[in-house]
Amino acid sequence: MNQATAPKPDAVRRLKELGALAPGGDFALEPTASGPLDGLTFAIKDLFDVAGRVTGCGNPDWLRSHQPAPRHAAAVEKLLAAGACAIGKTITDELAFSLNGQNFHYGTPLNSTAPDRIPGGSSAGSASAVAGAACDFALGTDTGGSVRIPAALNGIFGIRPSHGSVDDRGVMVLSKSHDTVGWFAREVDVLAKVGDVLLPPDTGEDAPFGEVFVARDAWALADPAVAAALDPVRDRIIAAIGPSVDMTLAADCGGLSAWRAAFRFLQMREIWAEHGAWIEREKPQFGPEIAERFAMSREAAAKTDTGEAELRHLITRRLDDMLAEGGILLIPTAADIAPLKSMSASDSAGFRDRTLSLTCIAGLARLPQVTLPGARVGGTPVGISLIARHGRDRALLALARRLAV
């Protein structure tokens, strides 16, 4: 395995300009072989192991209390073996537990499309690096929207693959049954090429996509200006794929707010099971919002499941059946444009709740979701998302490629 080499000065300078460079992230990893990603550069979210370096996970106490990784994360190894060159590590929200991209300790990476607004998180540095042209693509993770949201807010492409489809060895676990390894790119062709390296062959039937499900309750969560900007994009996608079905996704099982609540409860229980012992032992300093979420996770772990797991099973069955024969679910990626960095706590909570009500759909059902740059509202990007049945990741990327032309 190759070790980290001297950093590439131009790449490091650009990452620093963007505020995207993670502590200790100024190194390079040369390709280990030639392959389909020859000549492409990528950045690595600071949740992925790099041999000989401590994975910092966005928190100084995590960095202090962990040992250097013995080897690269599996996804990093595959990308290097396919000819890509890593330019360094990027900032993440603390332990990936946020959608904002505002790290209390290390700062907020730049949203180069809207410098006064947040980049979105938790894969904030990776999204900023791609949107700011520091690299061709970047690795992120997506549990509750941590690739999809920053991709949308920065006007780039992003994918959350089917749960379990990309090897996540050597990546910090947040919530095991929700975590995925995802990535960003400015060009859809690059997004798909990375998928050719990281994704297994598609599973199940290979019927062409031919039906679009438009969920009224999901679109109702979007700010009116966002929905209006995405209307013509939605119509163009429908025209390219086939007939559409106008429907309400969660009408008979509590609405999307109930889906969001179930997602958060199940996620927080898993998070505390994974990290509670470390938190109680090390007593790390977290930023105020992150500290509050871990306290809520402790409380969730002490509570009894009141039907949340069964609701997840119901949602999974429903979406699998709905998308079984070439169906695509079409939704806004985020509920609004990127909020201002100066937003109030209540505005932050409102953005998070509405957006999680959208991202929890694929998260609960473990489905692949690709977000495309959709439109702009007041000069600020908004994204539109395609969700397919579990295991149809390559077909979904091929569809995104076709639609982005």
C-alpha cells in the first residue's frame, strides 16, 4: 500500500482558500495503478482512514484519543487502484452529526456559489472542494443527507448509494443501518465513472426506467420559490422517462413528519450504541448543537421502540413495491436554498426538519438517490433528486447521465 506523500501545493492552497482542509489533511496519495480514473483527483472526507494518519472525524478530542489507521479505507484503496490521485482530507461536521457544515472547532468551508451561506454537511469540506474546483470528485458519507444536501446547496452532483452497496471498511460508523459511502462531482460523467469503480453490479430486474412518481407531500415541503424553480426541471425529467403518477407518499402512515421522527429515533439509538461509551469516557468538547444531539441520543437509547422499527419495515416494503418495475421517485433534494451562516437557531431547526423529512425517505428504505443541479433561486442553487429501487445504483447513474445532457 502506498503511504502519504508530499502535498500538492496548488491543491492544498485551494483547499485552504475554501476553508475545506481538515487538520493534518495536507498530504497526497499517488495512484497505485493505472485505470479508468487516470488523471482525476479526489479529496477524502475526514471520516475515512488513511494509513499512518489519525482519522479526525471533525473533533479535536477524537483526534487526540485515537491511533493512526493501519491501512487506507477500502474505498480509498479502490480509487487509487483505478488511477485517481488523492489531494488530501476535508473538514466534516463533528462525527458527521449535522447537515449544516459549520464545524465549531475548525470553521465553515466555503459555499462558493453563495459565500454568505452554509455549504451543508456533514460532508461540507468535500462538497466545497468539488464545487470550488480543488479536485474532480470527493468522497463523503451520507447517513441523513450528508452528501445529498451539500451537493444540492453547492450546485453539484452527488449520490447516496444503496445501503451496503459500497464497501465501508475503514470509515467511522455513525449509524450502521443508515450509513453509506457517497461522492460528489461537478460533471455527471465523473460521478458515473467513480460509480463504475466503487459499485457492484446492479441486482434484481433490469427493466428500463419508465414511470415517475411525483410525491405531493414531498414537494409541499419545499419553499414555494424552490418548487417553482424546479417545476420545469421536473416536467423535463418526466418527459424524458415516461408517464408520471401524482401521489401522496406517506398519507396513510403518519405523514413525512412521522417518517422523520422514526428516522431520528432509530438513528440516535444506533449513534449512542456506537459512541456513547467513548463520550462518557473521554467527555469530549462538542459545539453546542452537536452536544445537544448527543444528549438527545443518550435519551433515545434509554427509550423503548414504540413502532419506529415496524414503520421502517412498512416504508421499505412500500417503496420497494412502488419502484419494482422501472419506477423513479422524483423529489426536491432540500426544502430550501442554503440558509445564511447567520441564521437563528429556530431557522436552523426549521431547515433541518423540513429537509430531513425529504432525506429520510431513502434513508429509511436504504435506497439509492442521486441529486442533480436543478435550478437557481436568487442565484443560489437548488437540487432535484431521483430515487430508485435498492440495488439499481448503476442504472440510476446512467439515467442521471442521460438527463444531465
